[in-house]
Amino acid sequence: MFDCRYFRTLSFSCVVLFLAGCGSKGLNSVQVTPANQSVAVGQTAQFTAVGTYGNASHPSTQNITSTVTWTSSVPAVATVDASGVATGVSAGATAITAGATAFNGHVSSSGTLVVSGSGGGTAQGNLVSITIIPSSITVGNLQDTGQFLAIGTFSNPPSVRDLTNLPTTTWISATPSVFPVNTNSAGNMGATAGIVTAYGSGSALITAEVTGSDGSIQTASAMFNCPLVLPNPPTTPGSCYPGSQAPSLLATLTVYNEGLNTTNWLVTAPSATGTPHVINCGPGAGAGNSVCVATYPVGTTVTLTAPATGAAFGGWSYNCTNIGMITAAGPNSCTVTLTTNDTVGAIFN
């Protein structure tokens, strides 16, 4: 026998459940707030994740900070815990990302954390030494450029960090009228530091001078060369002679590992046409794959990728951009657009 009271109770329950979210298909999206924060080394910042549930007609939001998965794109700059609290480790910028599984797959959102080098010297540690990579650069045309990177070793983890573009790093050319170098010291903020341009032939000593948090100064030097060779067609093309300013159609990308892990690091990158692993180097790529060099057409944007786990990846040099780049390639990837020969540093600690 049909019981109307049961039917009314069941109908009422379904209506209540529907209004409370019974009609929802689950999590639709996640949003991280705030979008941008700044801290000093050793300081913390709280990020919040808000999830949107339900359909477009009846959406609802909920704080899901404690249930999402938090990651930092550059752990050497800042770490983040399971509660969304990010801690500044060294100067730079990183994307703080919250990820979760929604009804239609994985969803994520990111905020940017900028960490300044001022503040807690204890967390940052003392600067022990610096190294310039590469040790020398040789170009073949006037107005060609080369990228040097300044890599610092510190007493506190992460022990190896990119210092190239920090205000505490000053770049000096022995012959600035012929081979000027970009610096990012006081009065020239925003420069793409470490880049040398050839306006003549010869050689110049390029020096990076870094001031540590304790006031000590560390220096390192490298050579920039533009040898003068007069052309003698067709046997000798010549180099660095007046009239050699015509831009090259190709650019070479070189990637260095400057971290402490020398056993299983790995960097990969596709060709200009998307063919995988034209760059496939490091011990993780197997024997004989220790050099990361590839040539691309000028203007090509190259995506470099490091292992997400297992190799203790610590971040890219400043000229390989990955802020907010949380894509299928992962937060351990970055991009560099080649306008001339370029150098990228990868840190595996």
C-alpha cells in the first residue's frame, strides 16, 4: 500500500538536499587569493583557496584551503605547507598553486609571491662564494650579446641560488665602452643583468660583485670575446669586423646545472617544431648526455623541463620565466625566448 506520508517526507528531503547542493556536480573551480604578495626572506604569507561548487544557476563557494594540494613553482625562493602558508627562502619570485580534483578533472589556481633579499639573515645564511657561468663567451658579430649568470653558494639551504639579477649584485666590464654589461644595482633597477653586448672587437673581463647579508663582498670573473677576423670569401667568413652587424638567423641555447646534485639531474626541451628531447641531458638522461646545447631559429620560445620528483630540482635562473606557468608541463618548467645565444642555469640540490 502506498504511504503518502513517506512520499511527502522523501520529496521534502530531496528538495532540502537539492538546495543544499544535492543538485551540484561537485567542485567546479578553485581560486587562490590574494593574487600577489611580498615578503622578506624568513617571513611568511598566508594564501587562501576558495572552491566554487554547483551549477551556473546555483553556485556556492567554500574555503577549501586545508583540503587542496599546495605547491611552489620555485622551492628555492619559497616553500608552502599544507595550510597555504608560504615561507620566503631566498630573493626572487614564485607561483604558489592550489590544486584539487573537480568533477571534470584537475583544477588549479595560482598566486605570485615575491621574496626580497632583505630581512632575516639567519634564514638566508651567509654568502660563501659565487661562480659565473659560463666561464667565457665568444660571439662572431658586432652587436651580438651573451648572457652570464652569477650563482651563489650559501651556508644555509638552499645552498645554491641564482644571484644574477638581484640589487645586491653589481656587474662590471673592464672595457665598458666596447663591451658594456647590464647590471641591476641601485639606480638601474629592472635591468636584465649579466648581458654583455659587443660594440667592438677584442676581449673584456666581466666581473660580478655580490654583497652578502653580513656585508661581505664576493667576486667572480669571466671573459667575453669578439675576435677580429677580416673576411676572405669564400674561405674565411670573418668575425667582429665593421659591417658584421647583420643579425644571425640562429641562436644557441646552453643549459648548465649549478646545484649540488650531480648524479641524477635531468633537463629536457623540444625542438623548434615540437619534436621531443632535442635537449635531453644530465645523468638522468643516460651516459653521454651531459651537455645541454641546442640551436633554434631566432625568436623561438623554448620550454625547458626538469623532473618533478627525484632530482631535488631547486629552480631556474631568472632569465627562464616560470612565474604563473602551471601548465601540463608542470611547475618545474620554464620558457626562454631566444633573441640571440642564451645561457640558462638549472639548480638541482
